Amino acid sequence: MELAQTAKPMLYIRELASPALDNLERATGLHVQLAMLEDGDARIIDRRIGKQDLPIYYHIGDAMPPVPTAVGRLLLAFASPTVISDVLDDDAFIWPSFDSPRPTPQEIRDDLDAIRRTRLAVLTTPGAPVHSVAAPVTDRTKSVVAAVGVVVRTGTIPLQQLVPLVKATAKDISRRLAGPKPRRTLPPWEEASKARPSA
């Protein structure tokens, strides 16, 4: 039950986001990600594969380091100062490749400031085989609870062409989260735990 309660918010967001992710994948033909922040990592709660052959090896449920990805960096931008410090302060954050210049913690902090202002993460790391763009998903309190993004093979599609579609998808998911919750399918715990009357 404890594990189920931990997973419940992720499963709820994933369920509501699924139609929007389908629409984004159909519109772009690209790899689509939906992620939430968990213990300083970007936890992938859903994805669509897309038509491009990309060097992506994670699965739904896997945790990714936040700095090298657009969804992770966006989630980090809206995390608490404590979480940001935990990820960046010791300069030990994971960076995937020696082919791509490793940014400094201050460069990452400057980028996080820009992401908060624009509410958009566009990652075009020099030397990286893929680029990505992500937008925030908010709940009914307007808090950022997830990020939706697309990943594209470098040099194939301009990311600015994808920005309106990613933003529209994030807005659609946010609208679904802000709406009324689905009707409960199970009885309340108190009711379910009552003893049945004897025959």
C-alpha cells in the first residue's frame, strides 16, 4: 500500500496525459517523453518511441540525470533551492559524453533562470547526437508537476519548429490535471475496511 501511494500521483498524471502524448507523437513522428522529478532525478513516467532511430536506452520508470536532458533541466528549474543545490553544488552531476563540453554549475544555474523566465527548455548541446525541447505541466494550483518533451536527432528538424507543439501539449495536459478528478472506482478506505455484517 505504501508503494502504491508513492506511485499514485505518477500513474494519475500518466493516465490523463496519454491522449495528449499520442497526439504529439502523431503530429511530429518524434520521440516523446513525460517525466516527473523524484529525488533529484527525472523519472520517465511515459514515452512514445517515434520514427527516428535514436540512441535512447531507457524505459518507462527509469530515472535519468536531470542536467543533460530538456525534461530534466526544466523540472530542475522549478525544483526547490535545496534540490538544485543537491544536484549542482558539488559539481558531480552526471554528464553523458566527453564529446560534449561539460557545463559549469554556474552555467547550469543561469540556464535554469532562463527556463523559469521562458517556461521552456531547449537543449542543443554541441557534439550531442540528439537535441530536445520541453515545457512544464502544471496542476490545479499552477505548480509544475511534470515536463513533456520531444527528442530529435541533431540536424534533422529545427527545434523552434517543435516549440509550439510541445507547449500546446503541456497546456493540454495541464488543463486535464486542473479539471475535476475522475469518479472514484474503489470505495473509501474506511468503508472498505468495515466488517461485513454476519448473515
